[in-house]
Amino acid sequence: MQVRFAHFRNRFCMFRTYYALANRLIKPDGFELSVIETADPPSPEQIELLVSGDVETADLYFPSFLAQRIKGAPIVGIATEWKTTLRGNGIFVNANSPIISPGQLAGARIGTHQGPHVVHRYLLNHLFGVADSSLQWITQPQEQLVDAIKSGGVDGAVLIDQVFFRAERDPELRCLYTDGEGWQKLTGHSEMVKHIICVREALIQTQPQLPEKLLAAFRASLQYSTEHLDKIADAFIERYGGDKDVLLESVRHPKIDFTFTDRERQIAEAEMEMLFEMGEIPERIAVAPQFSS
């Protein structure tokens, strides 16, 4: 049986996690797996591939997954993919900017790769009193946002993954806060569920043993990457460019378990409430039933 899996390109965390599977250095138990890289949000490519059946499984941004389930999409979650912790996602400004605290972002132009950023909109409002209506969001590819801050094209930007760690080392930039810090202050949770593994419902109905075999293959590929990070970083740089030290630093902070524990459910439920409040989803939805038991 052939199974096609889609994940986002340009993300070293994902590239390294699935490297061994993509290059057939390890093989799943009982099926063939091909790995496809798709464009980051706001491109709908990954969602469309999964919902249409052009791929059987994908890592989806958690808010996108809930929105699709509310629409009745024939997909189901089987595990979290990765969770952000206290570092790895934050708003940066120019080091010389007069903006020295998050509360001063009212009226600011904020760059992001995915349009208005629901988590930072929520945190800025609840923690720092910044009205959502006062924010101006400018969409640019993640790899262009550092230059956009430095050139004055934006007043600040949400930087993630390896770009976040590149910015931390840049003396021309300053981090105002991270989403993990803000989320922990508001909810007590030190992690946020950012991406989950989804499969088409029909696949579970016809192959009920497949989800656990799929997750086992992902865990094995992740373990391979842990043991071969230098080689995988070189392969990423050859394809996409980047700084090796920054790439290696970036993988130490996201939490990757390929599980759906009771604690992860609680975190996901808190995020669902946030998404509803911010108008990202049209109704509240019970989270646990959206995952295969």
C-alpha cells in the first residue's frame, strides 16, 4: 500500500523529522510512504491535498484542522506533531526601535508569513491591552521578514522556527516577547499545540492499524534525525540555505512526541476557546472527538 504524506517546506524542524522517510533510509511497517513538501500558509495547498484525497496524511496547522472539521472535512487527527515551548516564536523589532514593550505595538505594522496571527492578536489584547483593530498585518514569506524589520518595511514581525533563532543572534534585532511566554502567563501551559498529524477518515476505516504504524514510522524518522543532525542540516542548507549553527539550535526547542495525551487535549481545548473568541472558527467544537481514539 502506498501512503502519501505532506508537510511544510522551508521548515528545518519538519525537514529533519521526516528526512529519513523522505530518503527511504528507514521503511514503515507494511506500507510504502512518500513525503511531499508543500507551501507554508497562507497557501491552502496542504489542506486541499488532504481534503481532496491527493494525499492520505499531512501535518496541519491546528487552527486549520479545527476549521476543516467544522466544515465536515473527511479527516481526523491521530496525534500532535509538534508543540512550541517558551522559545521559537516571537515578535521582534529593530534594536533601535522606539517600541520597547509589547503594549506599544498599537497601530504598528506587523509582518507575518500567514496573515493576521491569531495567537499574537490574542496575547497582545489579553496581556498588553493592544486592541486587535489597531494592528496592521503585512504578509511576507518568513525568510524575508528579518530584512523587512531592518529596512523599516514593518515595525515588527512574528519570527518562527530557524528564523527566530537567527534573529536572536542578530544585534540589530530585539525580541519583545515569545508566544510561549505569553501563553504560559495566561493559561499556565508551557506548550502550545501548533501542528497535528491528520489522516483521511476512509483510511482509518479500511486500515484501522495504519495510524499507529504511521506514528511509529514518524518516531523512527525523528530518532534517526536526532542521531544525524549534522548531515541533515547540510542537506537542508544545500536546498534552502541557512546557517548551520542556527538550524541546530532551532531543533532543541519544539516538543515532538507524536502523541495525544490528556495534557495535550487540555492545551488543545484552551486553544480552541482562543480560536473561537478571536473569530478564527465559527463555533466551539469538542476537541477529543476530532482525534482517532
